Amino acid sequence: MFRTIEAEVDEKGQIRPKEPFTLPPGSRVLITVLESDGSEPALLSEAALAADWERPEEEAAWSHLPRV
């Protein structure tokens, strides 16, 4: 199971989680750096929007357009 943990980088460049957590030894971790240009809200909302976009009603409404 994947967990997402929000963190910030402090003035010394250290990664500081916003909430405490523990991981067992040997855990594998991926770090994704979000750009600070304000574009991440669009990326974060993509999954929520996809649930609406992929409804059969939406497919039918746009079916007259060619797929790219």
C-alpha cells in the first residue's frame, strides 16, 4: 500500500514531514518534488477530475470528436 506524506524543506535543506510517522527498517521511499510555481493544484486535482471525466455520460457527450 502506498502512503503520501506531506513535507517541507527547511532553511538547511532538510526534509521535514508535516506530521510525525515511523517506517520499518528497510522501507523504500520515493520523493516527489513539487514545483513552487503554483502548478501543483492542477496535478493534485487530476485524479478527482478523472472520476468525473470517465463517466459513461461524458464519453457519450464527447463521442462525436476524434480521439487523439
